[in-house]
Amino acid sequence: TVKHENVTVKPDVEVAKEAVIKLIGTYNSVIAEINILTQNKPEIISEITYFTDEERKSAEERLGMMQGDMTLNGIKASLQRLTSNVYAANENTATKTLAQIGGATRSGTGGSLEYSRLRGYLEIDEKKLDEALERRMNEVKLLFGFDSDGDLVIDSGVAHAMDANLTPYVQTGGIFSTRTSGLASRITTTEKNIARLDDQLKKKEAELKAKYGQMEGTLNSLQQQSNSI
């Protein structure tokens, strides 16, 4: 007797949903850190409700520390552009943006304006995300990464674009590593210069004390002579 079994294979929607939410959460953490470092606005920290007291204190110490830094501001601008771009795997693809699956930057709700929503963070519409994953899973997959030229290598999509954009900064010998090494070298040189100037200052102080001591002795001698006369 041959027994037949029906097997249904389908994507794990929950795992996919968690991955999308984690990506957006990490994205928001990066944007928050850039905002803290490049802007001297205390409200940036107070708007972040998930900070612990220790994290809030640490953020306050770093607030505006790298204000005007072109590298960090450039990263933020690039990430905002990449997460709002259109990614079409083919002409029949309907899901082309993060906003279509519930991940988008919002400037306000209704008629009110919330300044925290102007800082580049992404918000998640879970209902929209659930619907996209249930009905258009393959298109959601292609939105994050697809092969555009048929060479079997993923070369487009929002996740691929973000990875390609950030890799030069964080890879070994990359932009951050080079800048950190450069700053460390400058700090070492500055510390040596400070130590050298301190030594010079101490020598000068000792020299002046000796000269003024001699002068004081001479003046005392003249005063004694004057009194005698």
C-alpha cells in the first residue's frame, strides 16, 4: 500500500518580519547616533524613549561632539536616500520601495508636526508589513536584494545598496579605521608637544625664580646700604 502525504512548503513569515524590523531598528540606532554626534540639540536625546538612564547620560556627554562632520552627515544623507529609492527587479514588480511594505520616514501625523519625525528615522506600519509578507513575499525578497544582470550575483535592492554604501566605512583599513588611526597619531603627537612645552615651562619657571631671587637679594642689599647711609 502506497501512502501519500501532502507537504506544503511556504516561507517563514515571522522570521522574515523579525529580520525587517531588526534592520529598521538598527538603521534608526545609526541615525540616532549620528544625530547625537553632529547636532547640539538636547531634544534629540529626550525624544529617544528607549534609552536607559546610563545611555542617556552617555549620549549627553557625546552631544554635538562632531558637529559639522562631513563624513557622518554624508552617511546619514546616503542612508536616507537609499531607503527611499525605488528598486524594481523587473517591469512587473509592484513592490519597489520600503514605504510599500510599511517602512517609511514620516514628517507628521494628521495636521500636527512632530520634530522627532524630521530627523531621518524610519517608522514601521506592522499591518502593512504583515500584508506584504503574506501576499507578496517574493517581491519583498526582491526589494531587499536581486540579480539585475543575470550573472547569479545579487547586485541591487535596498539591503545590497546599504551594504555596498557602508562597507567602505567599516571594513578593515576602511574610512573609519583610517580616520581613527590618523586621529590617534595626531593625539600622540599633540600629547608629546604638550609634554615638551610643560618641560620648557618648568625650566623657564625655575630660571625666572632664580633671576627674581637674585634681583630680590640685590634689592635687599641696596636697601640695607640705603638705610646705612
